[in-house]
Amino acid sequence: MGEDSIWNYHVWNDVWMARPDLPKGYGGWQAIDATPQEQSESFYQCGPASVEAIKEGAVGYNYDVTFMVASVNADLMRWKEDPDSDLGYSKIDCNKYQ
């Protein structure tokens, strides 16, 4: 890479805080995004979102849990090269998010 390269990266941070606005068990570690890419409630902000709610896929809680779950919820799919396939690949398996 040349000296004039530009690196783009994105980081979520975890912070510890009480969340009396959430059900028991969703306080503590919260995910925030200091560099949000889109608006939330008319502001460029994201979080704090309960890390426990994100892990459980418990959408609908403040703030931005639904968005963060959608960002990290993915299926793991494994493929292998297959010259007989129209795509050139065949799916081996898929581990779905539960």
C-alpha cells in the first residue's frame, strides 16, 4: 500500500451501566457505537443497547437493540467448489442462528 492509503474501520464499544429502564438482567454491559452510520431517533447515535439482549436476540428494547441484532445475526454457510454446479459451488451445510 502507498503512503496515501485511507483505512476505513468501524468499532463498537462496550460500557458498563445500570439500566433501570430495562427488565432485570439487561443492565450491565451495553454496546454503543461512537461512529454510527445512520440516524436513530433523528440523531447519529447507536446505543446503549444491552449486550445480553443482543446475545438473546431480544429485539424491541431501547436503544437500537433491533438494529444491532440485525447487524450481527447471520447464518454460517459452508461451500465447496463444484464444477458440475451452475454456480460453480455447492453448499455443504448451514448453521442457522438460534
